[in-house]
Amino acid sequence: MGHQALILKSIAKILLLLTLSFSFTLCDEFEDFELEFQKKEVYDPLKSYNEAMTKFNIAFYSYVIRPVSKSYAFVVPESARNGLRNFFSNLAMPLRFSGNLLQFKFKESGVELLRFTVNTFFGFFGFNDTASASGIAKYDSDFGVALAHWGIGGGFHFVLPILGPSNLRDTLSLPVNWYLNPTGYLEPFWLSLSVNSFAIMNTMSLESDTIDEIYFNTPNVYPFLRDAYEARRIELSK
């Protein structure tokens, strides 16, 4: 029984790694999702699987995530939801800082530290994004981006259940991202899972119109999601 419990907990932690990675990149990904990007051929040997998983993810969003996030948005004011998104983004500073530092982007790493200091002390622990209001940029990064910067290719494209587009490199980078994020150290385990699930729901409640437009009104939605994801990751690694 002890071995079974350990196996089940390990599986649950892997799922949480995926959730964690998604929760702190979602708002920035969706803000840039509809920007024009340079068309690039993506290695996609699992295309049939990826297309089927994309359909599943859209259905799961439609019938589970969307109703929950809409109900949440009806109850919680937008200003409060924005504050929570800012808080979780500020809390994820070590992930961005480390990702930039591993690329030897010392200026960007320093700016991330400055953002964290300003938002923590002058933005009520990050609930207000005082740094952005003051013109201090945010430099998104993580371990997968750092690997890409040093020439580690993404490998084949891979759509994760529920969480959406990824690739082999970024999926294998998730355990490192886990240890670079403070919420990964929350105990007991169910608390980490609850906090990160809540972060996802909160962000999605703010981005529901954008998500709806992408999922329901985009022709050939799978290649769009695939190419946009890969182009975004390439752009971050430059």
C-alpha cells in the first residue's frame, strides 16, 4: 500500500507541475496569442493525437472550465480578480528571474528583482502592479525558455490534456519550473494543488472572451494554437 500511495502521489505531482507552469504563464500567453507571428514549420509527428486532444481540451473547457470561471466572475469583482492575478504573477518572480539568469540576461534578471521589490513593498504584496504602472517591464522566462536560448530544440509538439500546447523540451522542464516557484513548496500537497487550480480559474475568468474567440471562432484552431505557442516560445528565448 505504501508503494501504491507513493506512485499515486508522484502522478499527482506531475499533474500539478503541468498546472503550475500553466497558471503563471497563461495571462501573458493570452495577451500575446493573437499577435502576428512568423510562420515556421513545426515538427508534429503526433498530429493526429494532438488534434484529438485539442478537441478534448476545447470540450472540457466548454462544459467544465468555462461554466465554473463564468460563475466565479459573476461573484467576484473584476478588480479583485485582477489583484489576485497580479499577486500570483509577482509571486512567480523567481521563475522569471532564474530563467533570465540562466540565459545570462543579467539586465532582465535585475529588472525582475526590481519589479518584485516595487510590487511587494509599494503594491500591497503584489496585488497592485505598481511596477508596470511605473514603466518597469516584465521579462517572462522559465527553464524551458533558457534551454531554448542555448540551442536545445523543442522536439516534437505535444498537446497536454486540459492544459494545451507544449513540446517535449518544455514538458520535461516542468519539474525544474516546479522548484523555481514558491507555491511548489506549499504543504500539504492538496494545498499546492488547490492554490494553483484557483490561480488558473482566476486568470481564465479574466481571459474568457479571448479564449472563446480562439476556441470557437478560429478556423483550423489546432494549427493556430500549435504555431502560436511555438512562435511565442522562440520569441521568449531570443
